[in-house]
Amino acid sequence: MLYEERVESRPFQAIMLFSILAMLTSLYATYRAGEGFGIALAITAGVSLLLLDVMAIRIEIDERELRIRGVLGLVVRKTVPIENIEGFRVGEGWTSCYGTIHFNLPARSCVTIHQKKGWTVSFTTNNPEEVARALTTLGVPREP
């Protein structure tokens, strides 16, 4: 493993946990009312899994690929083979990058990956120079 990082935002996580707590409260109220509990349970479970998955992202770079995953890796996940990366760009600030597929949490900076085949992928990171060093070590050119 050349590089590994977990990007998370405590305020964002608090909002997500509060949202899950609100849904569980609503689920209990639905149970007490005695109507529509099955539908409410299915929706609460699905949305809770989605919210848990987007609470943080994990970035991993090894010799073969770049992997971006959420906490659970159910919905938030993308793998880019190193040989498919045409180049990358490091942006200043976490809002300065955009890609067709974008993984965005508050962080110091962001990185945009341009693929030879496929969509542009961007993600935020707190260690942009470490990501750049790992990609450059693997022979991926840095774009100006």
C-alpha cells in the first residue's frame, strides 16, 4: 500500500447521526400508530445504510489501482486502475475540483483524476502532496 487516508468531517457526521436518530424516532411513532410500519422500517433501514456510507471516505493507492470507498462501501465506491489514469491535478481547497464522479467532504484540498477511458473522478483529501507523491511514484503525470 503506497497511500491510505480516511477523510471525515465531525460536524457532517453529527448531522448524519442526528438524521438517523430522527428516522428511528419516526419509526417508533409509526409502530405505535400501528399503520405502515413495514414500509417505514424498509425506508429507515435503506436510508440509514446510505447515510452511514457517506459519513467518511477512505482513499487507498497501491501499485495496481486507486480505490475510493465509503464507510461501508455499499454505495460510495470507485476503483480506478493505475494504467487507466491519464493524469491528475491537485486543486487548492476542497471546493475547487469537480469531476463526473465526485467524492466531496470538507478537507484541505482535492484531486482530480483524468482517465483514458471513462469519466473524470475527483475526491477531497487532507494530504494532497502525499497523494501526488504516490501517483507520481507510479508514473502518473501531474497536470498543471
